[in-house]
Amino acid sequence: MCCLNRIYFLCLLLLWTTVLVLGHSHSHSSVNEPPAYKYSASANQKHNLHEDKDFQNDYDLYIKALSSTVFISIVPFFILFFIPIDGSVEKQPLLKILLSFASGGLLGDAFLHLIPHALYSQEDGHGHSHSHSHNEDHHEPHNMTVGLGVLGGIITFLVVEKTVRLFSGSHGHSHNTDKRKDGEKSKKSSKTKKQEIKIAGYLNLAADFTHNFTDGLAIGASFIAGQSIGYITTVTILLHEIPHEIGDFAILVQSGCSRKKAMMLQLLTAFGAISGTIISIYLQGSSDGLVSSLILPFTAGGFIYIATVSVIPELLEGSNQKFSQSVKEILALLAGVYMMVLIAQYE
């Protein structure tokens, strides 16, 4: 009986302690509140004010991040009005110089920005797990995620381009020896060449959309970290986007687009940045792993493919090109790379 009394006393003590702890967890303003306060209109009003405050904070975050995203999309668009290129023969030398600048920017962006960021994120996520591997008999296999992502981007763009060419009928061959048919074949070959260039332009748009998506993710995550960090990230991405958008504009013009169409297509890729910003804020930065392990390397592979397969071969065409023009194109390519070097140093 004495034992039961002790158990009963311990239960009462535990219950009383629980009540005290729960009561202490509330704010000091609620100490003198009556038990029915939480069901009262005042309590509901206080709860609603707390929810309204959270909603206002999220609303301000969306407004600031999306305003910055629209800003970095609009500024390069207006700069395109002052780029004096079109598809005419007279502007071909200047167009090829801008194409050289574009290829340098694409390669610099891939090797100096996207791939290093992906590698850094991988190393940061795995820590220094290989620091003691030299003292062991076996070595752990190195992480191939970034390399596979880059190769995946290159192969995917290759498959897409070959598929489009296949279904567009650009693979046709003719074994006719008649001169008239040879002339028709020559015309078809010229038409096919034009179609191939258009495919390269649309592939570049796809890569640019993906790249803008990652920029949007970065802007959203930076504003989650803090307003000042968000504005610094915005300025950095803007400096990165201006030369990049000029190069993409030159690629679209070379692909057969008119100035107006090329500018409108460039503006459409801004929706990639806007969607990336919205997703980043909605997920509250939890998408960083996906970006570093998949999106950044894949985009880098796409840029490498476009620069080496689509743009640089265009620069090699024309055996009677002047020496001065070749020097200008090489300098423009180096300028595109150097722009990415400067941006990478101050990121």
C-alpha cells in the first residue's frame, strides 16, 4: 500500500512538473492569462498577426528577389539595341568577331565558373574524406559526379542535334550523276547548312535558359541569406550576364534569326531566371545539392558543345579570310575568356 502511495505521489509530481514546463514555454505576456484565453478573440488575433508577419516577410523576399532577377534580365536586353549586327554580308566581319567573343565567353563560363562551382560544392559536401587515404592500403574512388554531368551535357546536346537533323531530312544523300541533279543537290546542301545553323541557335537557347535558371536559383538563395548578400549576388550576375547575352545574341543572328527575333528569343530565356528564383525561395535553398551535382555540370557541357561544335567551326570557314580579321577574332575570343576570369575572381 505504501508502494502504491509512492507511485501515486510520483505520478502527481510528474503531472505537476509537466504543467509547469508547458506553462513556462509560453511567452511572459501569457503568464497571467486565463485558461480560456487561447480560445478567445484576442488569442486568435495574435495568431493571425504572427501569420501575417510571416506572410509579409515571404512577400518582401519574393518582391526583392524577383525585382533583382527582372533587373539582370532587362539591362542586357536594352544593351542589344546598340549592337550593330544583322545577317547582312557587310556585317559579317563584325558578327564573326562577336561570335569569337561568344565562344570565349561560353568556354570561360564553363571552365572558370560552372565547373569550379560544382567541384567546390562537391568538396564542401563531402568534407575532407580523402585526407587520410595516403596512410591506408587502399584509396577511395574519387567523385565523378561533376565529370559525368559535363559529359552528359555534351552527349545530350549531340543526341538532340542529330535527332533534329534526322527528322528534318538533313541526312539525305544522292548518288545521281546528272548535272542538273548535282545542282539540286548543291541547293539542298545549302539549305541543309542553314538548317544546321538554326539547330545550333536553338540549342544555345536551351543552354541559356538552363543557365539563367541556375542564376535565378542563386539569386533566390542569396536573398534568403540576407538582403546585402542578395544585392551583391545580383550585381555579380549582371556583370556576368552582359557579355554572355551579347554572345548569345550574335549566335542567334548567325543562326539566321533577324535582330528583332533574336532579341525576343533572348528575352524569353529570362523566364528561366524567374522560375529559378521562385523555386529557390519556395524550397528555401534546399535545392543547392541538385544544382551543384546536376544542373551546373550539365549546363557546362552544353556550353562546351555549342562553343566547340557550333560556333568555332563557323569561325574556321572561309579560306580567303584576311590576316587582320583572324587576329581580331582570336583577340575577341581571348577577351571573352578574360571577362570570365575577372568575374570569377570577384565573385
